[in-house]
Amino acid sequence: MPYTYMLRCADGSYYVGSTWQLERRLDQHQSGNGAEYTKRRRPVELVYAAEFDRVEDAFAWEKRLQNWSRAKREALIRGDFGALPHLSSRRGGKPARETR
């Protein structure tokens, strides 16, 4: 099954990827044979993973997460799904105004 995953790197940054074999891909990142980004930021820790039926869906979710802010990624990691809509950026990164 295809996966989308997120790693927390040793420098505190996040890496988002997708793969068919999650454990194998994690081993590649840990050994320095994964992405160039994680090679210089080891060790890495798996903080999020989602399984999909179709590789196209895993890849689309990867691309979506890559565009999320740090705060929004951390809400996803925490499982704070209620916070996600409030952390979406609008109008050039400015939060939406509250309406009364």
C-alpha cells in the first residue's frame, strides 16, 4: 500500500514524502540513503503516516502537506483536526478575519 509520511529531522524541520514501502523508506532516510534533505539532518523520526489505496492519492496528499505551514503540520501531528481550518492561510498568508 502507498503511504504519505512526515519526518521530524534532527534540526527540528519537517520532511514530507510518499512511498510504497514505509519501513524500507525510513531505513533509507536513517542510513543517509534517502533524500538529500534528510541526509544532512539525521537522525529523523517518523511523526505522521497515512496509508492510501492508490499511489495517486498518496502523492497528492504529500504535495498538499508540503505546502502547509509548520503550525498546521504540527496540528496534524498532534491529531488536532479542529485547528486545521483555522491555520489555513488566506490572502497571501494572512489569517481569515472573524465575522460577527
